[in-house]
Amino acid sequence: MNIQDLIRPTVKALKPYSSARDEYQGNSADMVFLDANENPFENGVNRYPDPQQRTVKSLLSEIKSIPQKNILLGNGSDEVLDLIYRAFCEPNQDNIITLPPTYGMYSVLANINAVGIKSVQLDVRFQPKVDEILSIADLNSKLLFLCSPNNPTGNSFEAVAVEKLIRSFKGIVVIDEAYIDFSNEESWASRLNEFPNLIVTQTLSKAYGMAGIRLGICYASEEIISVLNRIKPPYNVNELTQQKAIAQLEQNELTQNQVREILEERDVLVKQLQNVGFVSKIYPTDANFVLAKVDDATKRYNQLIEKGIVVRNRTTQPGCENCLRFTVGTPEENKILLDTLKSIG
Ligand SMILES: *Cc1c(COP(=O)(O)O)cnc(C)c1O
């Protein structure tokens, strides 16, 4: 497969903006920086941030065992996903494939970028229908989105199915691993060398506890990373975000402990939900949330709101009729949820 053939002609022809920090990359403290029209008086953020976020990437590289040259960072994974659209999808011509019920941003971004949407609903076990997906793809199908573990269902996709899709799909396969840090499955990022058309996205918004700083991660071949670097805003990850991310990644132990606690709490939540009379099904989950089928999702959602508890009503999603999605909270929050569910039942 030739990745160059998938890139939009405008992006291929583009001469990227070269920032002051791109042209001089040294960071030695005794240099005199008079190149970027900054205010020279030091306050911690008077200088432009590192456009390549080298310190953040080196920490991530170590934690995730992925070479730094295969990493690109963005203002949340939402920016990373938008960059992928703008690199590969020609407006009013190309299309993407999404597998509902899944994360809504893939369709929203397609609509923003005037890109067509083909969808193939997941099967009853919320697994991809591989043959149907491959048969619906056409020459303009540039991106296939696999969300694993999937939001809102919580399950991971079977490796055999994912591998067949990566090998057979003629465009780029994007695996959204926003919840991978809660899962025992291995990240597909460890297999980038095998698959030139693979992009894996992750985020600091979920397990790493940093939704507020907006830091999304993209892992791909050097070739794809260099295409995305051409079109990203030069200083897309701000200095405060980089500093916070560095501090958090340096205490990775803390994150691992929190993940362990969240998973223990999730098991308690799953067990206790079985004792709620109007819950008829609890779906298997590899993430920090639980999807459950109830008698009347909208009624139960409204009752919870009245008691001051906000959950996600997924009833309008295909295959998720009367389903509520519960994020795992602190032990205290989960107890409040369960007590309330039992009291309204
Ligand atoms: C939460 C979530 C993200 C995270 O997006 P950010 O912009 O990094 O906060 C990405 N994909 C899925 C499926 C999610 O649920």
C-alpha cells in the first residue's frame, strides 16, 4: 500500500509554516532569544511552547515503549482526529466508515469536513462485521474508525477481526484507544511496524486524569506522522498543558494505582447493578464505564437527574435501546448511584 496515494493533493503540495522554534531548536538556557517577538520578561509562559513537545513525547515514549518519532500530540484526541481528516479526506469526494454504536465525533468531524459517512452497525455482540465493512468500502473510503475498547459499549474488538480489517482495508485504519489504559488487551501501537496504514489514538483525558488539559496522542508510521506535522498548528499544545502532562507522566505509578482502584470499583458496580430490579442486562466492559439495559432509559435518566446524578442516556444509539452508560466514580459516588437506583426501582 502506498500511503502517498491516500494523502490529499493540497496537503502534499503544501509548504508548511516554519515557526521561530522550528528554525532554531536549541534550548540551552544561556542563549539570547530575540527571534519570536516575545515579551522578554520571565513569567513562566512568556515564551512560545516547544512545537514538537519533546519532553512530553520522551516520557510517553518510555511509558508506552513507542519510539518518539512515531508520536504526534494534539489539543485533545479531537484535534488529532481532525488532523487525520484534513490530511486524507478530500471534501465532497471522500468518505469514512464508522461502526455504530460508537463515539459520535467521527461523524461530527466528517460533517464538519464535508466528508461522506458510511456506517456498518456492530453485530449483537458489539463486534465489527468484517465482510460487510470490506464490501461497503469504495475507492474513496479513506478512513475506517475502530474504537476499542468501544464507547459506549465498553467491549474491545476481537484481535482477529481487527487484524483482518487492517490488512484488507485499502485506506487508513484509525484505532481509537481512549480507554486502553483500563484494558488488559495490548495496544495496537505495538504493531505499527507491521501495518503502514495504521493510526492509533490515545488520550490523557481518561485513565491519566487530565481531561482538563486537552492532550491527545497519535501513534503512526514516521511517514504518516510527518504528514500530520505538516498541517498541525505550530504551537497546538500549549505550555501549561505540556508542564502538567510532564508532571503527571513523571508519577506514572499514581495513575496505575488509580486505574487499579477504578477497576476494582467497576467490578463492585457491575455486581451491585445486578441487584437493581429494572436493570435487565449489563454488558461486558474493558473500560471505566458500564453500559446497562434498563426498563425505560429516559424515565430512569430523568429520575436520576432529579436526585442530582448525571449519567449518559444512550437509548437513541443503534443497538443501545434503553441503555444507560455509567462512568465509574469514587467509591462514595458509586454508593450514591447504587442507593439511588435501588430507591427509585
Ligand atoms: C473520551 C474519548 C476520547 C477523548 O477525547 P479527548 O479529546 O482526548 O478528550 C476519544 N475517543 C473516545 C472514544 C472517547 O470516549
